[in-house]
Amino acid sequence: MDAYEENPVLLWAHDYRHPAIGRAAKMWTEPHRLLANMEFAPTEFAQEIASLYRSGFQWGVSVGFKPLRYEERRDEKTGSFLGLRFLEQEL
């Protein structure tokens, strides 16, 4: 989380082409959870998104991360690729 805490921006839909809609003012972890207090920017779009959270239509966020170490998962019988298991990542 150190890298993210240096620039804790909230992006809409992982879209780096548009300005941030806010920031994570405070972040902490609980078992199997990453939590944050969000502050939304004073733009019309950001306030529209904030309204969705306040009214319960929007619940969570999607966290982007950079994989540092991972291993491939393969079917034991066929060798077919099943996906990746992330061993270490950076927010």
C-alpha cells in the first residue's frame, strides 16, 4: 500500500485518461479486506458518483494492482491454462 498512499487517487472505472474523482483520505486493512474513507472531488461527475454511494446504489470499489510475483495455474490432467495465482502485488 505504500506506493498507493503516495498518490491515493480514486479513478472511475480504472480510467487513467480522465481526472480522478476523489481520493482515499484514510486506508486500513482488516482480515481479507482493504477499507478506505473516500473524499470525492467537487466536480459534477464526482458528486454524482458520491451520491450513488450515499444512497446505496454503489457499494464497493475495484482495486487496481501491479503483479510482482505470480504463478500459472494449470489443469493437472490436460495442462490447460486456468489462470494466475498472485503471490505478491503492489497497489
